[in-house]
Amino acid sequence: MNISALHSSVFKTKIIRYGFIGGFSTLIHISVAFGYLHYNADSVVWSNILGFSSAFLFSYIMQSRFVFEHYLSIEKAMRYFSVQV
């Protein structure tokens, strides 16, 4: 089995894609939050709000399109948000 076939077979599994995107979303949250704190050391709350918002947007778009192959909508985004909070 060549690398290309292995790559496509691994990412065809939804649970793998779901986990990969979740892990990347976590990295986005941490990076944005620490980046904000590094440049504006005024509020941990604001850094987490910005980190969460960035990770949420990335995660919702990627999970909807890449994992579940659904269209984006405000209704679905609100449901996804209620689960995230």
C-alpha cells in the first residue's frame, strides 16, 4: 500500500477526521489565547473568549464540511455552539 492510498483510507474514517479537527481546534484556542496574553496581558477572560471564538469558528466550519459533509447554517451553528459551551 502506498502513502497516498494510506492517507486517503485513514482520512475517510469520520472519527479520525473528527479527532484531527478537534485537536487542531484545541491548538488554535491555546495559540490565540496565549498570543493575546503575550501582547495584551490585561485579561485572561478576553484571551479565552478570543481563543474559544476562533477555535469554534474553525471547528464548526471544518466539522460541517469535512467530517459531516453538511452545509453551513445559523441554526446548525447555534446548536453546535450550545454543545460547545
